[in-house]
Amino acid sequence: MTAHEWLDTYLQAKPGATKDYKIEWEWWRYQVGGKMFAATMRPGAQYGEYAGRNLVSLKCDPVWSEQLRAAHPDILPGFYADKRHWISIDLDGTVPEDLLRELCDHSYNLVFNKLTKKLQREILGA
């Protein structure tokens, strides 16, 4: 199964996750508590190293994102985002599925943990 087949389902299954299409950006955005934790896109030819790639952008700890980019050529600085706190992964590349799932979880948790405690409880139904 390719990342394309399971990724959407995996991201939408996160507690409180919503998905919408941002027409102006041509991105599918995944949010929790109104904050984006993932987005999928295919940048056009004008975007250099990102051009034509099937990408998912995820929030990531800055130190870990540097290590990931050094170890994996298909993990790039975040496309059209804060390059320290976001990474973009080429879904047609060689990033292992288990690492991609871990990065999706990491991104979701970073965003979820910044939400108010009240909103976190509402999302979790507590």
C-alpha cells in the first residue's frame, strides 16, 4: 500500500481532526482545534526543488527536522512554511512508512499539545 492510499485515512482518524481544501493554495489541510498539523500538495514548476513532487507537510521539532533532512533526501524544508518548524516529505520517495506514520503522529501531538486544556478535553470527550 502506498502512502497515498493510507495517509488521508490515517490523518483524518486523529481525534478532532478536520480536513478542508484551501483553493487559493491548492492544498488539502488537516487541522485540529482550528490549527493545521498536516497538508498535502503538489507544487507547480515554479517552485524549484519542490516542483511536481507529491508532498505532505508536517510540523516537526526543529532539531529533529535537521537530522531527518540530513538522513533522508526526500525530506525537505517545509514547503511554503516556516522552514525550522515544518518539513515536507516526498510521498513518492524513499521515506519508510513507519517513519512517515511517526512523523504524522509527532506533528499532530505538537499542535494538539499547544491547544488550550479546555479544547483538548472537548476534543478527547473528557
